[in-house]
Amino acid sequence: MTGDRKADRRTRVTVLVALAANLLIAAAKSVGGLIAGSPALLSEAAHSVADSLNEVFLLAALRRSRRPADRRHPFGYGKERFFWSLLAAVGIFVMGGCFSFFQGFEALRNGTEESFGGYVAGMVVLGVALLAEGASLLRALYQVRRQGGRAAGLRDPALRTVVAEDGTAVVGVCLALTGMALHLATGQVVWEASASLAIGALLVYVAYRLGREARDQLIGEAADPRASRRIEAVLRAQPEIDSVEALFTMKTGVDTALVAARVDLVPGLDSERVEEVAVRIKRTIARTVPEADQVFLDVTDRLAQEAGESPAATGERGGA
């Protein structure tokens, strides 16, 4: 099993842990919220339901993104992860954020009828939820650390989404507990309503950040700047290359990228020699930057072009 497959397996376990935790917590919060009549607890229930649905999206992303390239998708299916992560962001916004705003405004307008027993039950549920969400978050952070720390581990949109969801869930539970406690202590529903509104604002912000990152990757985000610098260094180090005219990169998956470069060669190379140089350069790039799985080169002899020779005579080439 390759390193990428092992990383996917660990991510799948992390997502399944988060899914199991969220399903149990969503059920407990829903029952507790209905019994207590608590808007903050019902907002947290909607949050957990949204997270559960998002975990299903992420599992689909993990399974579908590793399908091999075919004639219809010659660059593979790596961007599936970005698509499903975008759906997860929409789910957080609609099912979590909007419902939490609704609960908060309804509580401010109509008030609530909560009993002391309902408060106690609700706060016990939230306490258990805090432990479960915290355990899931620790599991996700542990995997981020195993995959190379924040910069490397959070490149995976599935793992990044789980970390964001679990971190938001921990903060959301703390807000709900605070709101319920202040409502119980003061008798003023505004505290619990404010907690629901704060949870809604938090979810909308997280959904916006996740959605923006998924959008950037879907429309064609460049590869990591460090990878681009390594590729350029490889090109400039080749004795046959006179200058690097242009270098373009685009992420095609979590750990794959397309590379296209236009370079000018030193004068005097025949077409056979140019072919050998192009093949060697592409192999060197692939060894130096493993994520560069598709490499295209446009190699030209500037002096020959200025003399009016055809591209074929100057050794212009491109390849994968």
C-alpha cells in the first residue's frame, strides 16, 4: 500500500470516528433539546446533524477521488475531494448556521418555557457531547501531526473539514452551555438566544472559509509555492536550458499537480538531443516533486526560431 493510500485509510478512520460521535450526539441533543425546550441545545443538535451529513460527503470524496484516470477524465478524479468539501461547507451553512439563527430569533421573539429538570438534562447532554467532540478533535489533530503537521496535514480537504467541524463543535457546545447556565441563573432568555445566534455566526464563518478554499481548488489553484520553486530550480539547473520563460502549475488532487513549462534551450541541439533532454527533465521533476504527476514541456531553440526555422526543426516538444 502506498503512502497516499495509507493516509487515506487513516483519514477514513478519522471521518468514521467523527461520524459515529456526531450521530450519537445529534440524537442526544435533539431529545434533550425537545425535552428542555432549549433553543441553544436545538441549535447544537442541528449542528451535529449537519456534521453527520458532511461526514458522509467526505467518505464519498475519499472513495471517489482515488479512481484511476480514464478517457473522460484524463487527469484523474482528484478534484472530487474539493467538490464534496464544497458540499460539506454548504451543509454547514444551511443546516447548521441558518437553523441556529432561526432558533435564536424565535427565542427572542417568543421566549421559552424551560423547566429546571430540562435544564439539567440539557446541560448533562452538552457535557457528554463536549467529551465526545473533544475526543474526535484530538483524533483529527493527531492525524494532522502524523501527516507532517499543519501545513502538510491540512492540505487534505477531508481532514481539514473534520478538524474545522470538531473544533467548531467544541466551541459551539461551550457557547450553548454558557447560554443555558446564564439563562438558568438570570431567568433571561436573551442569554440562550444569544448563544444560538453566536453558534450560527460561528458556523456561517466556518462554512465560508471551507467553501472559499474548496472553490479556489475547484477553479484551478496553483500548486504549493515551495513545489513550484523546486520545479523552477530543477529547470534552471539543466545545462541545456538557456532560460525558463514560463512555469504554470495546477492542483489536480490532494497530492497531485499538473506542471507546464516553456523553456528556451541553448543553441546547437539537434531534434534527437532535444527529445532526450525533455524526457530527462520530466523524469527529474517527477523525482524531485512527487506530486508533479503530469508534466508538459514546451522546449524551443530561440536562435533557431528567430532564424525562421520550423518548430519541428528546433525541437519543440510537449508531453505528459
